[in-house]
Amino acid sequence: MHPLISGSALEEALGGSRPPVVLDVRWRLGGPPGRQEYEVAHLPGAVYLDLDVDLADPPGTGGRHPLPDPVRLQRVLRSAGVREDDRVVAYDTADGSVAARAWWLLRWAGHAEVSVLDGGFEGWIAEGRPVTAAVPRPAEGDVVVRPGAMPVIDADGAAALAREGVLLDARAAQRYRGEVEPVDPRAGHVPGAVSAPSAGHVGADGRWLGSARLAERFAGLGVRDGVPVGAYCGSGVTASSVVLALEAAGLTSAERPAALYAGSWSNWAADPAREAVTGPDPG
């Protein structure tokens, strides 16, 4: 299954006999909470999930958005109505960088039928598609979370991947270079990591680039067949969109996905013994 779905395809599916489960995961670093926007308007039937509460464990040694406990994630997904044989579509405000976290978690949990809405809520609105303020009450789902279907690496694994393969840093270039660090205790990047801001996955219209253009972008960053590849960001959220983009580009697949450093920079920077490289070069 392609990891992206268009607004037209989703609207058609919602009118079918087996509509997909739709998850609204709008979220912004620093707020306001996405639930406020959800309560004003959302896609018909969409269930809101909070990134901080539903799609991550509390901050700690694992980083600012550690992977959620599998038992709790299963409870969250079942409450959202997700069944074993359901297709799931996640959306955020626009560029998919947050919705990709939900996509990645479902894939990690062993649920293959999942996509991200291309263009997000803003794209859906721009196309004149229907929205509602009605909050659904879905029937309890029966999805079973089986963690481990997507590869996860820790700090040592990230360091090794940066040496032996390609480790992509999804944060804005200024944070990669260490010029600013608004959240984490130290600025810089993992030694050997390559700057690959997640904003580069989409065009000026907020839509994802096509497969060929994504492949060209990643080739310029050193991604090639036979070389292991993985991604990180500030806390493991937007890095999920790099994993998705690599698959959309045809450079990875469900059978051989890219790795995610789930703790990301928030985990790396918390250990003063780990080197933090500044400047534009990988180091």
C-alpha cells in the first residue's frame, strides 16, 4: 500500500461500504493543542488522538516523545475504533510530518493498512471537501498491537548508522547546524548525520513531492541501494516522515523499511558524553 492518499481517494473511500478509520493528529510544537482545532472542524468521522498523550509515553530518558507502551497504544487504537482488518488514514494540519508519527506507530504495531492524507486538513479544505464538528463515538476496535514490525535504533545504533550508512536529520537546517536549539539541552547534530529537513518532502502547495523528485532528493543526500538508512529529528516525530518519504520514493519498502532513532536528539543531547557536532558538515 502506498503511504499517501489523496483527498479525492479518501472522500470516495469514506462513502464506501467499508470506510477507513480516520485519525486527526493535528499538533504544533508549543501549542495550541490540536484538540481545539478538532472541536471546531474535522473530517467526517475522524477521531482525535493527542500526540503527547496518546502517541507517546511521558518524557524521560527515552526522549521527549518516547514510543508508547504497547498495551496502552492498543487501548488507544481500540478506543478509536481500529479493527484488525481496517484501513487507517491519519492527517495533520498540512505537511504530514506529524501524521507520519501515527502512520509509523501503526506500522510498527504490525498494522499494514495505513496511509497519510496528502495535504492534510488544509488541503482537504482547499479542495472544498466536507468537514464537521460532530464528535463520533466509534464502536470498540479489536486491533492487536504487535510491536517490532518497523526497525528502531538507539543512540549507539544511530552512531553506527551514521558511520556505516546514511543517518538523516529531519530537523530544520538551523538546528542541525547548532545555530538554535529551542527545546533540547544542547545544540548540534549526531556525528556523521546528514541534514535532511522534513520540510523538503513537500512543495509550495503543501502537497508531497512525487516519487521521482523524492528519490532525486534522497540520492543527493547519499541514499542508494544496498546502504542502510535511518532517520532522527528532535524527538522522533518528524523523523517518521523521512521514513515515509523514503518509502514513497521507492527507496525502501514495507519489507525493508528505514530505521527510526526513536529517542532522537532529545535522547542524544541528554547524555553529555555524546559528541554534538555543530556547523553545516556531518563531522
